Amino acid sequence: MSREGAPAEREKAAERAAAPAGRPIWVLFVYALGIVAAVIFAFSVLFTLGAVVLSDDVPVSYDLSVPAIVLWGGLMLAALAVWISRRRRR
């Protein structure tokens, strides 16, 4: 027997070395963008609701930005879609 071990052991070691470890970086990037978008969206909604509910004596107005809703909503949906597709593969 050689120092490297039996041929079967070498093949198993080669398979383990070739297997990818962890998540791809693009998945982590999409997750991070989705989390940031969700935090921004949640704080925006909470801030606006707080202003509307807590200001009885002063009129409060707010503008809905369609591009912002599309951007943050799209990032959240992309992160959710990646998460669901990766969960179904397991």
C-alpha cells in the first residue's frame, strides 16, 4: 500500500475536493439586497403610519413613489424567489 492510500480513497478525496462548499456569492448578494430592501420598506411604512396616527393637530401628507415601490418590492421578490427555489431543490 502506498502513502496516498488505496485508489478508492484517492477518488473519494478528489470528489470531496471538487464539491462546491456553501452558497454561491450571488445568492448571498441577492439575500443581502432583499434584506436591505425589506428593512427600508418596513421603516418607511412604520414612519409614515406613525406620522399619520400620532399627529392629530397637524395635517400630514405623503407621496407614494412608484419607482421606489417597484425597486424595493422587486428586490424583496427576487430574494424570496431565490430562497424558495433553493429550498425546493433540497
